[in-house]
Amino acid sequence: MKKIEAIIKPFKLDEVKEALQEVGLQGITVTEAKGFGRQKGHTELYRGAEYVVDFLPKVKVEIVLNDDLVDKAVEAIRDAAQTGRIGDGKIFVSSIEEAIRIRTGETGEDAV
């Protein structure tokens, strides 16, 4: 089993969700996040005072899935989230040792 974490632009969430559903994935977890990379934030003017907005709004999408779906899911996320501009985000893939469904006690791939 693998866990995919994708940090994407908020307005791309619906497209990413639909792309993952087309691949056959049903469950995802979405968290509102803030951060920056090469974008380095930007300056804004508020009531005549200039200030720096270091952390930009992002969305973190998390999915745990079977190994055979990882490549399709990564491709779906990349294609749906890509704008071609700086700040499109990142995708991280890591291994999951165990998964347990709380309601039934199922473990491993059955729990996913």
C-alpha cells in the first residue's frame, strides 16, 4: 500500500477529485493548508500599509491505495492540477505499513 499526498492550488480541487474518481478511487482526505515554495509569497496593501503574505493558500489531498493504482493516481493528479505556472504544487508518495478499518477491524488492503 502507498500513501499519496498532493499539495495543490485550491481552485484545482474539483478537477483533481473528478480525475481520481475516473481512475477508480473513492476515498480521499482533503485539508486546507498554507505554505510556500519558490513562490515566496507576495506583498499586499491593506489600509495603506504594505505587508508580506508569506503563506499562500493550498489544499492537501491524501489518498491511501493499493500499489497497482499508484501510477494512474499520480498521473491523474498531475494532469488535473497542472496550470504550467509556479506554485502548481507537489506530489509525495510513501509506503504504508498497515491500515485498519476501525468499524470492522479489517486490516491491510481490505481496510482501504
